[in-house]
Amino acid sequence: MADVEKKDEPTHVESAPPQGYRYVQVDQAVEKRVVRKLDWNLMPLVVALYLLSFLDRSNIGNAQTAGLSSGKGSIHETDAQYQWLLTLFYIPYILFEWMALMWKVVPPHLWAFVTVLTWGVAASLQATAFNWQGMMACRFFMAMAEAGYGPGLPYLLSFFYMRSEIGFRCGIFLSAAPFATCFAGALAYGITSGHSALTNWKLLFLVEGLPSIVMAFVAFWFLPDSPEKARFLNEGEEKEVARARAIRQVGQEGGARVGGISFKEVGAALLDIKNWLTALMYFSCNVSFSSLPVFLPTILTGMGFTSIHAQGLTAPPYFLSFLVCIASTYIADRTRQRGLMIITLSLIGGIGYVILATCKGVGVRYFAIFLAAAGVFPSISNILPWVLNNQGTDTKRGTGMALLQMVGQCGPILGTRLYPAKEGKFYIKGMAVCAAFMFFNALLALILRTYLAWQNKIADEREAEVAAAVQDEKTGNVAVENEGFGFRNIL
């Protein structure tokens, strides 16, 4: 690795002159090998844990159709109480969103162990609840633990991947959400169509909750704290390249990135309009994102399908959404056009909800569910990396993610109240509200993209006045991207 020039710290992300950029040298062949090892060793664990978290939070909808509220062994809740079971989850989820920054303060393997173990225990204990109050307590602690894990995962990935790489990886792990819902529908179909000695909804909570407890110990032993500490990278050139990548990304080695935050940068991130626009976008998407998984079985039952068949029919739309999540984030990374991707996906999702609100035919309504799922989940998958793409330091990335989650997770409070039983079977008001928010999300993405393009234009004009090079073509040295000369927003 080439020497790193020590310069004064630059001032502003987008407009700083080249007084603070530095050079690091990276062997591209070794870098590709490092990234490949990260993909095969880190990503499967991250995806598996996020899949379990989403499975545990959203299976309440499947449990409802499996007899949670009525019948033998049920908790005999009212429709209003069921609505509160859904809404309560997001109250602690919002209150504890600040814990996304804990990925930087606490060693990641230890933080993952504590959060995953806590939600796994709470999710499994739902099977022992015998009344509504007990179920509420379980979901409170499950939400608190999941708030410390899932919302900060894109931030964790930014410790390992570059700006041009992270969107696709975020898409991979976020695609676990629709895949988990797809899996939940298939699993619930298998459980509810059987004849277990244990009540179906209790068995559902146990089957989907206990694996999280096991995976907490897997995370403790196998989740690396930084690329330099990864056991699957050799001590020679691979870890040298990992250090060089960390310096190119944020100006310091990855191991030094865990252990503290800059409060000055926290303040700068909170005043950045980019973070507020993405937070509003996340809020808009979450209105639909939170309601679709838990209410889809009920919506399908209202179309005339039996409870068992409704469980199975939830899987195909989510599998399509899973594929679109991966494809859209990959394309956005390659084209550096994440805003256009979000606009397109939001319009697709909005059209799906318009059809659900205005049409009565079973076939066309089921097709509209495919459009809604293919628009909502992939939009989320592209919004989260957009925050990381356009912040130059670890602290600002973490603060941006925390703000995104604290504002954005207020959306589910509205989303989980949109489908009261008295408005079935078409739920016209709920569908119309979700459609409106998806179209609003497209508008916000257009505004943010225009603002980012304007910032890039200003940076281009200022750099044109300075006789300095961002890249030395002869040596292959690459300028540090964090907050310095050459930094550009990804549109």
C-alpha cells in the first residue's frame, strides 16, 4: 500500500477544495478477491439475520389467520386490540432508532449477539402468551431489540464496502424482507394445514422464533468487527488492501472506526437537507411497507380465498419483489442513478394500489398486489443506500441512518391503522392512502435528485478553478472520497 499523505482536514463535503485529499494505492486483482470473500462470508450471515428479524415481526398477520384472536387456545383479542399489537411494535422501534450508532460504539459481533438474542427470546415467548397484555409485552421487547439491529445494517455494511458497492449489497440484505414474507406465507400454509397437538399460531411463533436464538451465537463467533479483523482474509495482501479501502472511504483504517463518534459531524448531518428528504421518503414508503405483509392474508381472504389458500398466495408477489430488490439496486449502482430508480419503482407501487382501490375483479386485484409489492420493497432497498452514498464520514452516515429511521418508522404507525375490519373487503381508503404516499415518494425523489445535481454542478465549477488532479493515472493512486476533493453525490 502506498504512503498516505497527511493533509489538513477538509471543510465541506461537496465544496471542499483539494487541500485535504490523500492518495492510497490498491491492487485491483486483490481488491476483487477481498470483495468476493466479503460477499461470501459476511453477506450470508447479514441476510440470514435480517430475514429472521423480518419474519419474527411480520408473522403476526399469519398468526391472526391461524386463530390468534378466536377459537381454541386464542387470546380472544378484539379488532382494535389486534390493531394495537401491530402499532405497538413501531413505538419502541422509533424510540430506540438512535441505537443504529451503536454499531460504531460497540464491537459489531457483540452488538449483534445482544440484539439478536433478545428479539429471538421475545419472539419465541409469544407462543406462551395467554392474553393480549402478554403479547403486547413480547412485541415491545422484540421491537426494541430489532431497532438496535436492522436499521443500522446499511451503516455496518459501509464499514466493509465502498460507495459504488454498497447499494447492491443493501439490496441483497433488504431483499430478505420480501423473501421472509414469501417464506412466512409458505411456512404458515404448511403449519396451518397440519394437525399439531399445539395450537397452530403458537407453533408458528416457536418455529420462527427459536432459530433467532441459535443465530445469535453464530453472529457472536462469525461476524467480523472490520475487514482487517476478518478471519477469512489472509494476513498479507488481502488485509493490506482492506486497510487501503478503509482509508480511501473515510480516511482511516477500519479498526479505528469502531469506538466513538464525532458530535460535530452529528450536528452537521442533522442540518443536512438531504437527510431530511430521504427520511420523508422512508416515511412515505413505510406506510405501505408496514401494512402490506400483515394485512395481505386478510386482503386475500376478502377476495374469496380460504384462510389456508390465502397464506400460500402471499408468496408469489413477494418472490417477485425479492428479485426486483436485487436487480434494481444492482442497476442503480452500475448507472449511479438511484433517484430515477426510486421514482420508477414508486410509480409502479402507486399504480398497484390505485388498481386495488378502484377494481373489484379477483384476477386484476391479485395482479395489482404484484405491482404493489414490486414497487414498495425495492423502493426501500434503494432509499437506504442513497443515504450512505451521499455522506462522506462514518459518523455522518450513522447519523443519517438514525434520522432516516426515526422519522421513517413513524410511517408504520399510520400504515398499521389503515385496514380496520369494518372497511373490508376492499379497504378502499387504506389502498388510496398507500397509493398517495407512493406517488408522494416519487415526487420527493425527484426533488432530492435535482438538489444533488445542483450540488454536483457547484462542486464541478469550484474544482475547475483549481489546478489539482483527483487521480494519478500513472500510479493508479485514488483520492480519498470522504468529505474531500473529488466527492460527488450519487444521483
